Amino acid sequence: MYAVNFLILGALLFSLGVFGVIARRNAVMVLMSIELILNAVNVNLIAFAMMNNSAEGHVFALYVIAVAAAEVGVGLAMVLMIYRNRRSIALDELSAMKG
Amino acid sequence: MNALLAADVNVAQNVGFYVIAAVMLYGAVRVVSTRNVVHAALWLVVVLGGVAAQYVLAAAEFVAISQVMVYIGAVMVLFLFGIMLTRATIGSEDGLNNRGWGLGIPVALLLAGTMIWVVVDQYRGTVLESPEGPMPTTALSDVFLREGLVPFLALSFVLLAAAIGAIVLARKD
């Protein structure tokens, strides 16, 4: 199996995630797109670990999984807080920081 | 096609890879394009399960199990709770996309084209050896508890801080 298979799959998943972050208006959907991006990176890390036949890539992937879990927890808590305060999670309506 | 299909290595692995990759990419397109929030979450399950299957193909069993437990078990429940608590309409919904969502298409195409070009240029013809078996978990723990010990402990504190932070943010007072 060629290494480019995994790496191209990772690149395509990453691009779809970036498209989701740009296109989506609902904050929860943006968080889902960020999960796509993190998983694309993990696929690449596992491919490189297989290429070098080492365990370091797996360890990095596990770090990324743990950080992603923390990120989703805090992110969804922030989304809930914004929803409670403003009754909306549409990202283009959160313009309080616009000058 | 010849450049992407290593027929001399392991046919079953290649076929499995392409089938799972096709399902994953279809699921990912549905996640970013569907008009229903709950359906997007369920398609995300398909993508995450596909990633776990690719880990198994790449001999990363421990990471695959962690992926299933953390993502499909925990993160998806969090997402569904988030959807429920923000009272998104269950059913199709207009206004899930920004007004300027079309801008995302050229950005994503440009990004994908650049990355695929770089990757193919650098790693064309690099063959991944078929591993004899799964990566032993003892090898992972050797890395975790030797050179990776400090980041490992730091990660525990990150998780602790995230848990406390989420409670503080989401608490009603």
C-alpha cells in the first residue's frame, strides 16, 4: 500500500473540514468540522508511524484525541453559555466585537 | 491509477482502504453539506468509524479502540446534547450556512490541490510495508512513560482544566 493513499485521504478530509468551518453558520456544526480536521491530521500521523514503523506517531495521535476531547467539552460549554445569554448560536449574529 | 494502486503489496488491504475511504469521504461531504443538524452528527459517526477502520488497516489497534471509545462513545454524545440543548430544530432547517458560504469552495479546492500536489511530489512511490501484526501496546507505553512522560502529565492537567472549565462555563448561577 502506498503512503500517498493515506496522505491524500487526510488532505481531502482536512479540506472538507476547512470548507465546513468557513461555510457553516451554526456553532455546533463548526465544532463538527473542526473534528473532521483533527481526524485528518490523525490519519496522517498514523500513516507516518506506519512508514517509519515506530510507536511515536501512535502516541501523537493519542495526544491529539485527548486534546480534541478537551476542546469539544470546553467548546460546547461555551456554545451553551452563548445560547443562554443571546438565544442564538448563529455565528454571524455574534458581532459584539466588531468595531 | 497505477500510481495509486500498489497491486504488488497487498490487494485485500488496498481494496479495504478504497472502500472505507469512499464511505468516509461521502460521509464527510454530507457532514458539511446536509441541511439537518442531527443528520450531520450521525454522518460524523460514519466518518469517525471509518477513521477507526483505517487505523485497524494501518496496524494501530490501540488508537482505533481509543478512537471508538472517545469519539463515537463520548464526543458524539456531547454533540447530540449540544444540539438538543441549543434547541436546533429537529428536521431540515434553512440558514445553516453563512451568506458567503460559496467562498469556502475555492478555498477548500485550493487547499486540497496544494496539499495533494505537495504530498504526491514528496511521497510518490513510497510503499508502506505491510506490518506483521498490530503495534504492541507495550511499545506505546514505552514511549508514553519515557520521553513522552512530561507531555503525558501535562495532558492530564489539560483534561482536568477542560473539565473544570466546562463545568464553570455551563453552570447556571
